[in-house]
Amino acid sequence: MTYTQKRSLAGVAFLAPYLVSFGLFVVLPIGVSLVLSFMQFDMTAPHSTKFVGAHNYADAWKDDYFWQALKATLGFVVLMVPGLIVASLGMALGLNGMAKGRNTVRALLFLPGMLNVAVTAILWSWFYNGEFGLFNFILKKLGMNAGPWLTDKAYAMPSIVVMSLWWSLGGTSIVLLAALQQIPKQIFEAAVLDGSSGWALLQKITLPLLKPVLLFVVVTNTIAGFQVFGQPFLLTRGGPELSTRGLVQYIYETAFNNYRLGYGAAMSWMLFAIVAIFALVQYRFLKRSAS
């Protein structure tokens, strides 16, 4: 056996554990879910399992709860993604302009993202508590009425978005800060010598050079937004009046609470198609703008 063959064999051997786990825990479940989406499969009545073709997809298309959950998910994405990008960009610009203490502020900014969603939800459920929560305590001290943060449809989803922004702001800010630090300072110095400053520097230099990274964070955060589950599930259980029950939560409840695995798998693939379409449209639009 030649040296090149031995090296290739060693590479395969090192990759084998990951490839096996990837196949078992990613590829296989995806394949099973695709098959299940064309089956009537009720865990409470396994003897009734049968192939139904596209019947599950047709049922989802006519399901008012599916569209209500999709509407709640879109509401979260529309509020969350632009707010996250704008706030993260502002944070990154501020950190990039700091002469001292940047590393300390960056560490503090990234700290919330190190908490898991359960801990974050417990913390913010206290903030939002209607009787003894922090936010209502502050409002009362200011002589204002307490807010129904999680019990009113008009407040519930924005409240979840605020929590999600606090939780995920650090990671996106660090990514944008890293991209900002890769822009050569000589470009800004030359622009300043030409009389540019402030908004002109941001509009003509910073944003155009950041567009590839902005494309990345917009698409990835949009995908993450469509998959939102933990925040509304832990804070509101999808209420009030199902106004915050997203599509992933509805799929979860259908498949694992109502045991309709076939129907849940079909909705999962519909969600995959929706996310893929949105991601592709964003990618095409932002890539065209960047060129």
C-alpha cells in the first residue's frame, strides 16, 4: 500500500465515527420522516398504519390551526430578524469604535447567549410576571400601569421577541464585529481625507463591505426564527389564544401529544419548504444587492 493510500485510509478512519453518527442521527431520521409524511401513522393505533400519499399535505393545507401557527411564526420572524440585525450592527459598530474596554464589553454582551433557553425563559418569566415581575415593579414606581406582558395578544409576541433579542444579540454582534475588524483602516482614512464622515462612511464603505456577512446573518437568523420553539413554549405555552404558538410547537404537539406522527412529519416538510423558499429569496436579493 502506497503512502497516499495509507493517508487516505487514515482520513476515512478518523471521519468514520462522525459519519456513522451523522448517518444514524441525521440522515436516517430525515429519511424516516419523509416516509412517514406519506403515511397515516397513529401511535395509539399502529394497526391502522397505511400509505395515504399526499393526504397529510392536503389536510395541512386545509388546517386552520396550521395557518394560525404559520402566521404566529411569521410574526416572530418579521419582528425578530430586522430588530436583531439592526441592534447587532449598532452594537458591533459601538464595540469597533471603543478604544478601551472592548473585550470586557464583548464578553458581557456574549454572556446571555451562553445560557440555555430554559434558564433564559425562567429568568424572563420573572421579569414579565404580572404581580411581582421586575418590569411591572419599575412601571409602578414610575406611576404607570402594569403591563400584561404575556397575557395579552398584543403584548405576548413582542415580549417573546424582546427576550429572544436579549438572548441572541451577543452572538450576531460578535460575528458582525469580527467582519468590521477585517475592513482595512486605510479605506476609512482615505475616505475621511476626501471629506466623508459619519453616515457617508457607514453608507458608502461599511455596509457595502459588510454585505456578505450581513447576508449570512440574515439568512441564518431567518432560518432560526422559523424554527422558534423554546421561547414561546416555555413562556406562554403558545397562548394567549394560540397567538404565540409557532409552527414547530404545533408540529410537536401533533406528533408527540396527539401521536399523529404522519401528519406531524408532513407539516415538518412543509415548514422545510417554506424556510427554503424564504432563505433562497433572501440569498438572491441580498447577493444581487452586494454585487
